Amino acid sequence: MTISERLEILSQVVNDDNTARRISQAAAFQVIAEYKQRIFFLGLDSSGSQIGTYSVNPFYINPLSLTTVSAGGIKPQGKNGQSVFKNGNPHKTKYLTQGYKELRDLTGRQSGTVDLNFSGSLFQSIKVTESGLNSAITYTNDEMANIMEFNEDRFSKDISTVSDTERELGEIAARNELLAILEEIDLL
């Protein structure tokens, strides 16, 4: 095959819609894996700093309000450890002396650093979606997108922006996918 013929085939491959779709998908799936790891497992913002620490301000919680997580470790109990009031009525809430940090501990979640992963709903709402030839990482649930925005405001951190490292890994995945396509048609 001549160089001219190879260049013509290369031009066709590079301009092919399927090539663009595959490259975009490869990049997006690489980025989303790193993105979710950073936020929900490592608890880091977009710059690589810890998102924050969980509140230890005491509050009452009704175990029945925890519909998306197991409330097995949360039994109604008053501020002083009693389970019934003086009038004999049972408590319906639990007093958490260590606040949200204690709630996370009681429900089996880590509480050492903020990871925004309590029920898993926010994690699950972030998906790779396709529009034409382009793949993108999006929040598929407006309520969850609002929760992310609330947390960014609460901790004064940029969390949802793709980091430079994630972007670079996406570019590497795109490049590797193009190389794989070229190998498939024996152009390398």
C-alpha cells in the first residue's frame, strides 16, 4: 500500500462518525471512573484537597426518615439515654451527640472525611450520556445536581468540575482508542 493510499484511509477513519463516537466514549468512561473515585471514595475536590469534615453539631433524627439507608443502628433515644418520656410515651427520635458524623458511623459509613456518599443516590446519578457523536458526564437527576451544588456552597469547594488529572486521563484514553482503531484496520 502506498503512502497516499494509507493517508486516504487514515483520512476516512479520522472523519468517520463511528471513530468520533468511540473516541468520545473511551474518554468519557475513563474520566467518570476517576471522577467518582476522587469524590466518593477519596473525598477530594477538583484541586485535590479534602472536601471537608463532617459536622459534630448535636441534633435529633427520626429513624423513619432514613428511607434510603439502613437505620438498624439508630434506635429512638433521648438526650440523656432514655427510651421513654416521663409520661410513658416512647421516643420517636434519637439524639446524636456527635451530629452527622455519628449518623454516618451508626449507618456503617466512614466519617473521617467528607465523601458525599451517604445513600449512593448522588453517585448513581452521575452517568455517561450520549448526544450525537459526543459522550459527556452528566447528572441525570436534577435533585442530585442541586445536592452537589449545595455541598459545593456548604464547603466552599469546587467539587464537580473535572480535574486536570481526570481531563489528562481522558485524553490518554481517547488517544489509545484512536490507536486501537488504527490497529484494527492495520494502519500502524
